[in-house]
Amino acid sequence: MQGDMDTRLRDNPKFQKLVSTRNTYSYLMTLAMMVVYFGYILLVAFNKEFLAQKLGAGLVTSVGIPMGVGVLLFTIIITGIYVRRSNTEFDSLKEDLIKEANK
């Protein structure tokens, strides 16, 4: 009985669309995060002079500090975007699939 339900679920076009959409979205979000994070790390490694520039005359803060905070904020924002889409679009598709599978 369980194997039959698994097969029906796996063969359902809505399930395949959900998996495909979720995987593509996850890969794109991961790529965006990696570009931002490793971009910052590469700047730290190869362009310290740029990051060490002062933001203005008499200021102690350098360019690297707001950029680092920006990386952290980007992480929080991108996580929020993913959770919002997951909780709305992906969860509703999942609920539809569960209802169809229980019929």
C-alpha cells in the first residue's frame, strides 16, 4: 500500500514541478549567497587596501566594516525570502499533493 502511494506521488506532475522548482530556487539562492560571501572573503584576501580605506575624514570605520555587516544582512534577508516562499508556495503545493495522495 505504501509503495503504491509513493509511486503515485512520485509520478504526479505536481510533485515533479514542486521538486524541480524548489531545487532550482535553492540552487539560485545558494549561488547568490556564495557569490556575496566568497566575494567578501576574496576582497579580504586580495584587496586589503580597498577594505582598509577610511569612510571619511576623522572616521575610524573602514570600508570593510559596513561591507561585512552587509554580508550578514544579506544572509538574513536571503534566508527570510527563502522561508517566506517556502512557507507559502512550496507548503501549499505540498498540502495539495498530500490531499491528492490520500484520496
